[in-house]
Amino acid sequence: MFLCSKCSICGVVPPAAYPDEAYLEFLDMYDNGQVVKAQDLESLLEQERLLRPASEIDSLIYRNHADGDELLKAILRSKKDYVVDFRIIHEHDPDIGNELEVLPIEEGIMNALYARDIKRLYKFQEQSVKEILLGKDVVIVASTASGKTEAFCIPIIQKIFEATSNVSSLRTELGGNGKVFAIFVYPTKALARDQLQKVRQLAEPLGINASVFDGDTPKAERDLILTTVVPEIIITNFDAIHYHLLNRTKFSSLIKTASFLVVDEAHIYTGVFGANIHYIIKRLERLVASKNRNKLQIIAASATLPNAEEFCRSLFGREMRVIRGRGRKGKINFVILFPSFHSQRSLMVDLLKQTTTRNHKTIAFNKSHLGSELLAYYSSKQGITIRVHRAGLLPTHRKSVEDSFKSGKLMAVSATPTLELGIDIGDVDAIISDIVPINRLTQRMGRAVRSGQEGYAFLALGNDPISQYYKLHPDDYLEDQEIAYTDPTNPFVEECQVLAMASDRPISMAESSSMWNTIQKLVSKDLLQLSDGKFIPNSKKVMDVLRDFSIRGIGTGVDIIYNGKLIGERQMPQAIEELHDNAVYFLAGSRYQVQKLHFINQSQKGRRRGPVAYAQLKPIPRDYPYYTKAIVDEWPTILDIHEQKKTYGLEVRYCSLKIQKEVLGYSNIEIGKEIMQGTKVLLENPIRFEFVTKGLVFRAPRPEDILKASDDEKYVEMSGYHASEHIIIEGSSMVTGGASQDLGGISLGSTGLIFIYDGSIGGNGASRALYDKFDEAIIRASRILSECQCKSDSGCPRCTYSYRCGNNNEYLHKHAALEVLSRIIAGDKTQIEEEIIHADKSLV
């Protein structure tokens, strides 16, 4: 927007890549008489959909009975943002079931429920109780704080009570007295302790013990559990189960008697983490079967899992009966805002100001580590007291943030999805979120109405392709849901977990058929050997392999050191892009600079467990003007083709890939300038890293019409493919539900070959989700490009630019990309030529 104070004229120009381009556009408008008088500015802004008309805002406020809400009125009438939508989300309470007396449960359980003023269960709870008592594997999907814990606790406690009350048949079935009957698994230690109290409220009246056993359990309590007071219910996490099974500890012997496995927050176990969990459950099942001669009954629970049946089949390797609970307590004032005159982050800071100055306890959610750190950094500069809560920070820091927020000493937290889980951090009045799929946002909203009170949820759109699309199509936002995905066929996960399985107990020939190819690879590496008809581990070599293996990611770790102390960690391959020499790194709201990234000599490392590298940080002045973004060169090689199909006229292949990644330098991006390009600096010693993953590849059609009118055909063609790669990945978020966060992309020069791959070593399932919905992603990408009003050849942050681009968002051509996508939809046929795939880098 341009204003001239001397001649009182103004004009609004479409988005542009650079301010100079926008200014030249404004001058053209002036020459053509397309500017207006300053007094007509507001009507111009409404016409350009930069502001919503005041009459429409008033109508929204009146319709939603928000006349007396000063917070909502201040935000909706700010004249800084376009109000996309404002509505009240006030679902009815979940459907009520029968009175407790009609359920086949003990009086002691009923009394425990009466003590909590529960006289009836909800229908989904009642259905869950009956199905679990019948021995069914179920997945319970219901809103945050709707009573999922009671839905699985009641029947399991009932079964345990029967087994420990001299009912001989059930005692034989479940393993007898003095043993673990049920394992409850939560993704974090904090959540496990939070849920322990709920479980004990139901279990203790019947004389049933429940205890937490994990890395934070004190030694004295741990010894008591292992030797004297064996709890019927063990609450733990998959990290602990993996460790103890692998090392054949007393705890691993203890849990072999279990008959029930409860996996709460099941939607967390996606990607590589989910692939590991798939195998840990298989390992646990085989040990339980050998001990009890019965099948482990699995119960899963989640607040957000639209594809529950499909995902749980992949995660657990069995069919699960889905039970859905509808409705929830509480009223949410839900507002979607598009930042017309500032950035998304500035909008989130403004919202934090509005909520915290009115004493509303607020969590602001960001998708990325950097996003959460930058929001806290900018907010603190505006006088807002705020702290960061994210993975990669030490547990003591996160616990301090949780306690301060719960006690009311802290009013605002900048968080990644770590705080989406059901951990009790006290009352939350308001949620501010960057763009995530609606079912993920619904779970975040659930944090604000846990006690049934009225709450606020603000979705802050950004200056990016997806936000621009949802501004124009808000109803689509309410329909696009996140799809949970994982890939148990990840070869690295499978090899490590089969080694772990053999370490748990030798693998018989009868068991080996489903994993025969992997076992043969491990035998050829001298990691497994056949002995007396069973595959046993070469223990010394196997432990060397598994010592540094993390079930939460294949990437080996990089420690972050400051003043000689460990203050954080990061996984490969992301670590080399964030912790290269001279990188500016955000940690807990402060900025540091990487003094040196040191790689540890693996041959000298020997059997010591530890990272492959460590980054030494140093302080930087508070007024240091930059943060950094890596400049990366990547090269793909197809290793194996798993599947191929035709999408429109394209041949699309789903493959195993080797990605060679090289960090060449970095861009200095000025603090306060929300741009996607910066000043480039090259590293003296580029960092090289390669890894195997999965992805898809296709060859884009040539944008013939644009090329005919071009003076530099090769540049335009290459830039068109690069822009197409960007927009397909960004657009995929809407049809795969956020998978783009786990994807990387490569367009090979002017060959037309575009690779979109999983950003995790071995693969995480994200590219598979895109492969399955590739036709929909192409349509959305085309609509984003065609609806963006910018006129720049390179496009702008609302269409072709990507904050993930390792090329500093250079070599992009919007119009060539639009023709590429149009030709795909029109059915232009292309094939992938083998000689091009395996060509040398110098040829493209």
C-alpha cells in the first residue's frame, strides 16, 4: 500500500517479490489514473479484500453475541487484518449412556466414579467398556478432556479385579496374582505422571496398584516395583520398553505377563517414530505370547485421528474397532485472521498483547522450533513475559515452564506441538495458532476448555500459499483434515528393530518368514548368525549398532554446547542446516552463534554412546541484526522403484532414494524483515551428508508457450520446474494434512525431473501420503498459483516462495510453473527416462 502525504493519493498493488517492483507498479497505476484520494482509503482496502467492511464485522459480532466481549471487539475491529471468519464453536455435551448400575462392573469402580460425581458414562465410554470387556482391540477417538482415560481404565480394572479375586479361569488367562496385567503407554514422562492420578482414583478403591516406571523413576521406587510391590498397572513409554527389552532387564521380565497394552495419544506415533513403535509392539507381543500363551489386547486412544482404522492397522499390524465420541464441553470463540498490513508473526504478537493484557492465560503454537523461538524473541521485545516450550530443550526447562504457567506466574507460552498433549498445565483461556489442519487445531482448542469454561482460539494465517488459499476458501479449511501416516517398511528401522528382536529372544525359522530379506542382509553383515535353527545376534557387533540408535528418529544426534554445558540437541540431517559454522541458533528465546561444528571421529569413538557431532555456541550482541538460513545443494539417486502409476498424463514413481546434501553457505536474514531471501555467505568448508529415504519422482511437461516468448529458455524452464516443486509441496499440506512439514524437494535443472522426498532418514510416510493424493495436490497447487494476484515473474511469498528453500528462493518463475501445472491437468504425457535419472550432475 502506497500513500502520498503531499498529494493525498493512495494505491494498493498486488504482492511483489521486492519493494522496488511494487513501487514501479504503483507508478504505473498513477500514470494510468488508477489511484484514489486518501479519504477513500478504507473503501479501497475493503474493495481489495485487505479489510472486511465494518458492517460485516458488526454483523459477525452481533450474530455471535459478542457485543460485550472487549477482547473480541478489539481484535475484530483492529483494521490491521482481514477477518476471514468468526464463529462460536459450542458443541453439545457427548451423548449420555445408561446408569452405571447396568454395566458389568464392580461396585468399587462405581463408588470411585460416584466420588467424582460421575453417575452415567457417555455413550462412547459405555461402548468402549463393553468392547474391551469382550476382548476386542479398539481405538477410541474423542475430544480432548472428554473422558477417554475412563473409557479404557474401567474395563481393564474390572478384568484385573476379576483375575485377582480367585476367579481361576481368568487368573490362568491373565497370568495370576502379583503380576503386571496392563501396560499404559504415554508419549512423554510428564503426561504419564499427570495421568497416574486419574488411573489411581479408579484402581486403588479395588486394591489395584498403578505405578510409573521410566527413566525419571527414583531408584528406591524402581527397586520396590521390581522386587516387592509389583503393580498390576505399569505406566511407561516406548523408550523405556525398548531399552529394557533390549537389555533383558528385570523390568522386561515383569511386563511379559501383561495382557493389555494401552497406547494413549496414538496420533503422536507417526513417521519414523511410528515405524519404530510398530516393531517394539511386535517384540513385546512375541515375548508376551511365549510367557502367557495369549494375545496382547491393544487399546489405543486419540483426540484427533480421522483415518483411525487405516493408521492403526499400519501402526499395530492388526484390525482395530473404531469407537468415536462426539461433542465436548465448553464454548470456543473461534476467529480466523489474515495479516493484511503486517506479518503472521507480528499478528501473533499483537494477539498475545491483547490476550495477556486482559489476563488471559495464552498458549501460542508454532509448527517449527525456529517459529516458536522467533515468536518469543519478538514478543519479549514488546514487553510480553513469555517462555518457550519445545522439543530439544532440556526436560528441566520444559518442566519449569509448565509449573510457572500452571501456577499463574507465567501468562504466555510459545510452544511447538509439545503442549498439544493432554498434560494438565492448569486453565488455559486462549489459543493462538499458526496454520495447521483443522483437526490438529481442534485438539489445540481443547486446551482452552478443559474445565468447560469459555475460551478463545485464533488461527493466524500467513503470507504463504496455503494461507492465501484459505483466505479465499475458508470452508475448505474446515474440511481439510490431517492424515496420520507412518511407514513400517523403513529399511533402517526394520534392520535395527530385527536386531533388537533377536537380542530380546532368538528368532526361530518359523518366525523369520515375514522378515526373511532383512534377516539375510543382517547375516551378510555378520550381525546375525544361524545356530540350532535360530537366528542369534553377534552380541558385540549388534550392541555397537544399537547403542546410538534412537527410536524417535533415525538421524544421529548433534549435541549443542554452551559454556561447556549441554543445553540442547538436534537430529541429522536437519542439524547440519541449523548448526553449521556461523549459524545463528535460537534456544529458549535467546540467540547464539555457532562458533564451530565439530564432527566426532567414529573410528575413535569406539563403544562410547554419544553424538556424531557437537556444536559450540557463543553469545552474540542483543542488537545483532541477523538470523541465518542454510544454502543447500542436493542430488538424488533412485535406488529402487516400489510402485508407479499414471496421474493425468504423468508417470509417477514411488521409490527408495539416496539424497546427497551439501551445505554450501547461508543467507543472513535481517531481524524484523519478514523476507524469504537474504544476503548470501559461502562456507570455507562445505558440509556434506548423504542418507537414504523414500520419495516420489515425475517428469514435468515443458512450458512451451512461455518458452517461445522468452529470451533465456533454459533459465525460464529451470525456474518453472523449481517453482512447480515448491508449490506442489506447499499445496500438498491441504490434501495430506500437514505432510509438507516432513518433505523435501529437488528439481533437476532443466530436465523436468522433480523429486519430492521424506525428510527423515529411511522415510517417514509423508511422501507416500502425497503419492496417494497426488492428483488432488496438483489441482490445489494450480489454484494457488492462478489466484495469486502478484505480477512478478518470480512470484511472491504467497505463491512460489518457500521458507524451506535451500536455494534462497532464487530461480523461480511463476508463469512457467502455472503452465507446467496446467499442462499436467490437461493430460500432457511424460515419461521418466532412465539415462536422465542416472546422469552426471554436470549434465543438468
